[in-house]
Amino acid sequence: MPLLPTLSTIFIVLSAILVAIGWGFIAKRKLKKHKFTMIAASISALTFFIIYVSRSIFVGNTSFGGPDDLKIYYTIFLIFHIVLATTGGVFGIITLNLAFKRKIPKHRKIGPVTSVIWFFTAITGVMVYLLLYVLYDGGTTTSMMRAIFGY
């Protein structure tokens, strides 16, 4: 298994697990534990992002190496994942910002939405990883646009 994609996937899964734990803490009104866990989840997600971007810049992205008849479905799924991840990242920053600024009523409204988006981002991210590196041999390493769209 390739080191950097495996490592980054571990961090995104860890972030989702920590978000779930943090959600449990807030449900039990354990505010300090919630804060600590959500910050740890954010650090884990940021670590994923740093690894992913560094790999994209210095190594490139892996194109889909599975059957040609599945490529269109993979591409649609990947675009969905990218949109979801971008949305989740933006929501995450906003949610953290609201918490740190002590705008708790707004934080309470957006936090659950952010968490759900993040869970789906993590799940779809793991599925992309499995499709690229486990279920099929990875394709060529190339620029991001070529890896996504194949041109």
C-alpha cells in the first residue's frame, strides 16, 4: 500500500471518529472534553489536508486504474467527494470560528450539519482510497486535472 495515501486516509478516518466522540461529549454536556476532542479532530483533518496537498504538489495524483467501463462512475463519485470535502472544510472552519468566538447558539445550529457532512466526506474518502489503491491497481501518477478527468 502506498504510504502517503494510506497515512492521509488514516488521518481523515481518525478525524471522523474524533468528531463522533466529540458529539457524544457534548450530548453529555462535557464541554471541556468536547472542545478538546473537536480540536483534536480538526488537527487530524488538517494533517490529512497537509499530506494530501503536499503529495499533490510534489508527487501528483493517482488516476483511476480500474476498468474503463467504471471510470465515468468513479469520476462522478470523485467529483461528489471533492465537493463534499470542500463544503465540509468550509463548514468546519466556520463552526470552529463560531466556537472560538463564543457564538454558541450559531455554533449549535451549524455544528451538527458540519458533523454530518464530515462523516460523509470521510466515508467517501475511504471509498476513493479503496477504489484507487485496494480494489484496483492505481493508474498513473499525473496532474490533478488529468487524474480526475483523464485528459
